[in-house]
Amino acid sequence: MSIATIGIDIGKSKFHVCALDERGHVTLRKVFSRSGLIRFLANTPPARVATEACAGAHFIGRKAESFGHDARLLPGQYVKAYVKSQKNDYADAEAIAEAATRPTMRSVPVKPVDHQTLQLLHRQRSGWVGERTALANRVRAMLLEFGITVPKGIRQLRRNLPWVLEDADNELPDRLRELITELWSDMIRLDDRIEGLTDELDTLARADPQTRLLLSIPGIGPITATALTASVGDASTFRKGRDLAAWLGLVPRQYSTGGQTRLLGIGRRGNRHLRMLLIHGARAVLRVVHTRDEGDALRRWVERISPRKHANVVAVALANKLARIVHGVLHYQVPFDPRLMSA
């Protein structure tokens, strides 16, 4: 039995496998446990091993590569078109295997352990920031029920909440005062966790040569640089800077037919967290771009489009430009030089 392509439908503890030969005929359908799947891959001659890019896929991809296989992680929306008839686990595995045989099929690079760990650190930091925001909004709502308002912003809440809790004349019930004090302690703990993780990411950014290159780009700090390193990794995955910008959803969506080109709003595809970081970085650059040298290409580019575009459009356009610069810096392994930028 010759196996050329192996499609794996990943589950929590069960893995449905469909194997194809060189001509695309099904030679094996079988369900494995996690340990059984690893033994199967270890005992199978090198082949193309494909899974959907989902939770646990990078682990399977790394295991397959360690046994000499060609691991490919396929986006789920591209696999869906190959599912025949009704959906079941074996049909999904066969669709994954068939999609992997197509020469134009796009795949997701298998992440090394350090990049995946770095990405999970970013996700945990974002989770803590979200929890802190939800907690702050809950405290504001509680105070508003008793006619106590706090100015907008997390800093204003930190500044005013101690005074609110100490004010004995604001008619705040004692039990609610105790509850808000507990929530305030939770918020302080979240602040400490976020600050500690931010410091750790800053240290990692200064230690990694590739991330230090990204820090030379305006608008990109340690958080964005480490997020880009974890998500993008090797810039050779993208043929050019526009491909990276498109992967991040920073280029217009296209709906063209009959030879008529119609461009819509930005695609908002890919990593939402990365896109948010780049747009925030672009806004930071816009606030200080007037302090750059008059002959600076980045300043001239911003000054050329700012008078005729809305500020939000300029920010997204600059984020697109930063994404292209990121690709150039990673591809050529040189720091950002504004003299090499087209104005």
C-alpha cells in the first residue's frame, strides 16, 4: 500500500485519518487515538500530511515533520469546498487530503515551539486586558446606580475610585462598598499581571535579533514586534509586502466582474490583534510625524495623502505601509531606512 497524502481530521482525543495514493485513490480510512496517530506517523514512509489549521494542528505538524513528512496546515474555508455529500469525520479527512493535493492550495506554516509560546503570551495579555476593561465597566455601572459618575478612561477610574470608596457622604451602601473594594483589588492584580507580561515581552523583544530589526520601524514597539515575530515568523512565506498587508486585512476587498473593478472597504481578514496593533501604531506615528525631518520620505508620504483623505483612512493606509515595510525589513534582514522608502 503506497501512501502519498494523509488527511487528518483533528478532534480532542480522536483523529480520523484518510490516506490517498499517488493517483488520489483512498487507500486507508481509520480512527486513531493521539498516541496511536503518532505511532502511525512514525511508522509510515514520508508523505504529505495535511490537517486543518485549528487548535492542536501545529503540534501534529511538528510531530509529522520530525518523522520526515511534509506537513501542511490548510485554512478551513479552503477545505470546505472539497467535502462531498453530508459532513462527517471521514468525509472531512478525505476533503483535507484531496485539498492538499492541489498545487495552488495555500497552507499555513508550522509554527516552532518558541513562536507558538510567544503568541500564547500575547493572547493571555489580551485576555487580561479584556478582563480589566470588563471589570472597570462593571464598577462604573455599579457606581452610576447610586448617582456617582467617574470620568472616562481607566486612568481616571484608578485616580477617582479610592476617593469614592473613602467618601462617607456619598450614600454608597456598606455592602456595595465592600464589593467594589474587592473588585478594586482584582483590578490591581490584573494591572500587576499585565505589567509583568508586558515587561517580559519587552525583554524578549530586545533579546531577539529579528525583533530588534522590527523595532527600527516607526510605530512598532516591543508588543507589536513580538506579535509580528510570533505570527509572521519567516517573511519568505509572503512573496511581497502587499501579500502580508492582504493577509492582515489591510487592503481593500474586491468585488469585480465583467471586467469592471470594484473596490470596497478593507478586508479585515487574518489576525485581528495584529491589525489592531498596526493601526494603533500608525495613529501614534501620525501624531508625531511633523517632528521628522522635512526630507523624510515617511513624512512626505503622510503630508501628501492627509489633505485629501479622512484621518481614519490615513491611519489604515499608513498601517498598510508599515506592514509592507515589515516585510521588507524581515526579507532583507536590515533595519528600516527612510531613505529607501518611496514617498
